[in-house]
Amino acid sequence: MMVRITVPFLAILAWLFACSDSALRQLAFGACLLHESGHLVMMGLLRQPVRQITCYGVGIQIQAESCLYPLWQDALVLMAGPFCNLLFAGVLWLCGVRGAAVAMQLGTGLLNLLPFQQLDGGAFLRLWLPEQGEWVLRGVCVLIAVGGLCWGGVAGITNITYYCFLGSLLLTELLTK
């Protein structure tokens, strides 16, 4: 198994450590770790060996040794990450934990269900979507990203990470095939 770490990943990680609150950083790191662990555990349960893990600017991509697995297995692997975040948020809530810990898990799980191609939700939809429907899904993603950017401006959101993340999602949808 090969692990690749890109320069943009290191830059964003350094920026997070320099500019964010320690507790928030720990919650975000924990949510991401749980999310990616969900994918890896499901791959292990389905006996899909990991070929490569790539840490890039806005996420982590895990590639299996082969791409010849049935669609249902790919679907389970894709949904395992968000499921772990949502399940853990529920467990925390049931245990009486409230606030940022629950919000971070819930937010990470729901965010990854959005239909953008580099997120789990988009990859899941593209497993089942006929090729002709790709342009419709891209259009929906562009509307979501542009709407989110406009809403952020109107609502007075000053968090640069919010705009960078939505901007990167928008650019990926517009610039990739």
C-alpha cells in the first residue's frame, strides 16, 4: 500500500494548525479520521485490498487494488464514511453530549453526502447514474456551490475556509470531465 501526501494537503494542514482553535481542530481531525476509518473498515470487511491512500488539498482518496468489484460493494464502501460520522453523532447525542462534538460529526457526515464528484455522495450517485444524466448532476452541483457562495456573502460569513471549500467544489465540477 502506498500513501501519498500532496503539497496542498500539507499547506492546508499547516494553515489549520496555525489559524484555528485547538479544540475545534481536534474535533475536525477526529471526524475526518473516523470518516476515513469507516471506508477502510468496510474495504477490509469486503476483502478489498488498499492500493493507495492520497491526501490532497480538500480530502483523502482511498483506492482499492482493483476496480472490478460489484457496484453494491463500491456503494457500501462509499457510504461507510458518512455512516460512521452520522452514527457517532447519534451515539454522542444519546449519551447526552451536545455542542461542537456532535455538530462536527453530523456536519462531516452530511457534507460528504452532497452530490459533488469528489465527495462520497457524488461518487455514490455516479455509480448508478446513466452517463447522460451527468450534466444534470453537474448543473445541480454548480447551483449548490454558487448558491452557497452567494448565501455566504449575504449572510455575512467571514470564514475563508467556507469560501475556499465551496470554490474548490465548484471549480472541480466545472473543470473535470
